[in-house]
Amino acid sequence: MKRISILYLIDQLRNMGGAEGNLVNILSHLDPQRFRYSLYTFQLESPLKELLQEKNLICNQIPYPTSISGMKKFLAVARKIRSQEIDILHSYFESSDIWGTLLAKLTGIPVIISSKRDLGFLKSKKVLLAYRLINPFVTKVISVSEAVKRQVAIQEQISENKIVTIYNGVELGKFCNSDHRSDLREKLGLNPYSAVVGLLANIKPIKGIEFFIQTAARMVKQFPETQFIIIGGCLPTIECQSYFQKLRRLVNDLRLEKNLFFLGERSDIPELLSLVDISVLSSLSEGFSNTVIESMAAGKPLVVTDVGGNSEAVIHQQTGFVVPPKNVDKLTEAITILLTDRNLADKMGRAGQKRAQQLFSLETMISKVEELYHSTLNWLNC
């Protein structure tokens, strides 16, 4: 049986966000007997470059066709791709969606699949216009949540029948079998006997981390020994660096230096989750958070904001609490309940872990992606 050939195109590979993690997981777990792939990006940087090398994933670079020389190089790469007889182009992010559609048309790739991973809060009017022009040529759109599906249909004026929701999946075993609580607490300088409330997110304004910090300031008045950790890297952009400095000043102004710690970008997320008692996500917008389902897989009760797909993952008052965004009162109230009622916290953690095993395993996600590839090609050939 002929293997299906897939070309993956992503705007840039420089840090491990949700989309990058999703792509690496797909590439690492596709059935090699049924699929072959090639990976292209417009921008490849460390540390993702080294990570791909460690996983033996080959990545090719393609130039942005935004200048005469760039277009010439783009067309040269297109000629090379045309000879490879690609069946499917699967793109991530705006530039890859737009230029990838052109690439597919130039090279005769019959199936175009776009991956939508957020609520489109950064899409300009020009980008939305471009989407409305290219979407008639797109075969299928993968959304990471029903919330994203609805928003894409409205924003890009595309039929919901063209959009398929496939939730993110994680390697459950990495999280449910990890227990490094005592050793890691000591290495991080945390009190081994005090509760730890954690937030896992890259440091950028859309994550609403200032509301987590303000909540921590209220919590320590009632629970002075409670420790708060923020796990996530900061992109080297002016916006993110400025936001990080703002957060640091806020910690100092609220005198939280002894209770709240920035741990930076880490590769030992399962181990860090093992020492967290409550996992929090204070985002202002979210497609479908990997850190939420990782926390569920680790058996941790959650407090998340009611944005995007958060309420599709976390069931309010069953696996955690879903609270309004930008609402420090509600964040404080939910965390207080979990800190004071450990039986409830444990019950919610176990329920969340069971839900993750049922719905959010990596195997389930890969199976649904592979099935979409097959069904779309079969439909096209009928």
C-alpha cells in the first residue's frame, strides 16, 4: 500500500509552545508504515533546532516570498517539492496557512489542511481578508476546541462543516508516574511542608499572569506559608520582555519575593507538576491549553479562566474551578477552597486524571489526525 506523503509547514520553530509541541508529537508518532513526511519552516532557531536533532526530525527551511529574491528562492523550493508527489499540506499559523496554500497550488498538492490553535486575537484585518481569499481552496481545518471552531467560522467566514475539532493529547504516562516531590523541592529552595500553587505558561501578556500574582498577594495574607511558582520562558521580543519586567516589579511591590518564584523555561514539566498541589491558568484567551491537560494527567485540581477551550477540558466543580478572566476575587476564592479542603482537591485531581485518560491521550489525538488524513484523501478520490 502506497504511503501517504505529508508536507508540514510552520511559520517558525524557535521555542516550544503548544503548536510546536503538537507538531513534534505528530511527527514522532505517525505510523511510518502508512505515512511519510517532510517538515518545512520559514525560521528555525535554537533551542528547537537542537530538539529536532535529538529526535532525529529533519527540518528544511523555506524563504518568505515577500521580496523578488525571496520569491525566486520560494519558487525554487516549490519546484523541488513538486517532484516529491506530496498528498497533503498541513500548515500551522498565519504565514504558513497563506503562503502554504500558494505553495500547494504551485506544486499540485491536492489536500490542504490548516491547523487553528487560538481564538485569533492577533489576526489583523489584512490577515482575515487573506484567509477569506484562500479558505475556498483549503480542504479541511483542524481546530483544537469547539470554542476555536466557532470563532474561526465567524472570523474567517468558513463553514463549520469544513472544520474538525481534534483536542490536543499528551503522553499520559509521563505525568501520572512522575514523583520527585521531595528532591525537587529541596533543589528549588521550596519549603517541603508548604502548599505549592503553580502556573505553567510562557510569559506573555495574553496569559494574564499579573492576575495570578495579585491573587498570590491576597492568598499569603491568609496562608502565609503558601508558595507560588511560575513555570515558563519569555520570548526575546520587546513586548514579552517588557511584560516580564512589569511582573517582576509587581512581585516586588507586593512584597512576594519569599513566596513567589519564576522558574523560567524548564524541560522537566512532569517532575515540576508532581510537586504542585494546585495548577492555575489565568489566561485572557486560550485555544486549548496543553498545560491544563498535563496538569489533569498528573492528577492535579485546576483553577482556570473561562476562555476558549478551558471549560471543555476542565469541568467546573468536578475536576476544578472555571472562573471569569481578570477576576482576582474568583481566583482567590477557588484556590482558597482547594487549599482548605484537601479531600475535595484530591477528589477533583483524580476526576481530572480519569478525564484526561478518556479524552486527552496522545494516542487518541494521533489516531484522529491519521484518520482525518485518510478520510480526506478518500473523499477527494471518490
